[in-house]
Amino acid sequence: MTEEATKTLQNYFATFTPGTRPLLLLDYDGTLAPFRVDRSKARPYTGVREAIAKIIHQGQTRLVIITGRPAREIGPLLRGFPPIIDQPIEVWGLHGSERLHADGRRELEEAPPATQRRLDELREYLRHNNLGGEFEDKPNAAVMHWRGASPRTAKFIEMRTRELFEPISRLDGLMLLQFEGGLELRVGRDKGAAIRTLVGEMPAGTPVAYVGDDVTDEAAFIALNQIPAPHLSVLMRGEPRETAANLWLRPPSGLRGFLKRWYKALQNEGRRKKVA
Ligand SMILES: [Mg+2]
């Protein structure tokens, strides 16, 4: 970790005053777990489940996962078997359109009926014709993946996907979401709106951090950077890129170090409280 990164982290953790219950928001794919072509095999990096379990058991952090996946996919991947994380975690799915509370309640944002119809027609078409890519069928979106394909094939799939998605994306309520190795045509809230909702539920001044890797996480970084309370936006990625995030860390060592420091910052805060 660079000296500057260490300093940014120290400054952030110094805002954990006695009694604070910070909010820790984490993306899943590419952030906690390395990329896998078979998405059902994307398990967290070594030691990450244990680090998260420690933070949860410490009982001072509100930890929430915000993912592009349907929310229900996260629990089994994150927990491990037998479970290392033994408590249910709140998950926001579909880039913020879906909310799965820790107690199992689920909320899904609804699209206008005409828009939903067009989207459903497109999903039906793609179920039979995947354009040579990997089609992911979501209730609020059609997603085409080409990561892992050869550059030539990827270019071809992207071209065909854009031809199909772009005209429909101009319809009311629909938007295109570009991510690394794919394109999503979707309706609903983005990760930035999810973050604003979560922060709004916490007492004013609650420190909040968001960790993500993809271009879709930029909406989250931007939303976080506008919060008046102490905040930290972290780009977790093998290589740096142009980003709105305050800090760049490289996984998995940067991730493990970050989680460890988070836990320790709250331990120290507890000790200070006892002394005082
Ligand atoms: Mg990601």
C-alpha cells in the first residue's frame, strides 16, 4: 500500500469516534470475489469470508452488499459451506433495483408496464438467440456478457448487442449500463440511488464506505462523495483507472488489509471508550 493510501485510510478511520456504527457497503463480483467465466463459481478471495465474519461479530458495523446480480445469489456464494459467515446479510441486487433485507423481506422496483413489455420481449428473444455471448436474464434487465471471449469474438458480440439494445434503450425508463465485458439494458435505480437510500436511514454523521471494481460502481462513488458525513470510496481493482473513488487498492491483499484495518479501527475505538 502506498504512503498516500495509508494516510487516506488513517484519516477515514480517525472519524470512528466512540459510539459510531459505520456503514460498510461492498460490491461482490470483482471486489470480494475474482472474476470467473462460470459466475456460479465466483467465491470470495481467501480470508475474505473470515474477515467479514469478524466485522459482523464485532457488532458495530452495518454491512450491506450491493451487487448487479439478483440478490439471492449472494448469500450462498458469500457464506461458504459450512458457513463461515453465519448471520444473514442485507443485499441490494440488480444494481439497486432489488432489496433483500436480512430478515428475508424482498422489495423489487416496478417498471412502467409498456417498458416492461418491451424488455420482456427482448429477454424472450435472447433466450433463444444469445448473439454468441452469454445471456443473463434478469427480471429488470437483459444482460449480454462477452468477457472471456477472444477480442475478435467479443467485438462481434458487442456490435450485435448494441444494434439490438440501443434503439430500445431510448424508451422511457430504460437505460444502458456498460460494464467490463458486457452491456446491460435495464430499468430501475442505480447503485448511487441505493447508497443515498441507505445513508438516509442512518443517523446524520455516520461514516460510510463503499468498495467496488467496475465502471458501474462509479455511480456509487459519485453518490458517496456527495455525502456530508465522513465517507470513503474505494476502487478495488488490479490496475488503476480514471475514477471518482478516493482510493485505489489492489485485490486481494489490499482488500484483506482494508477489512483488517476496519475491524481494528473499531477495536481501538472500543478500548478508548473503556479508558475514558
Ligand atoms: Mg463488481
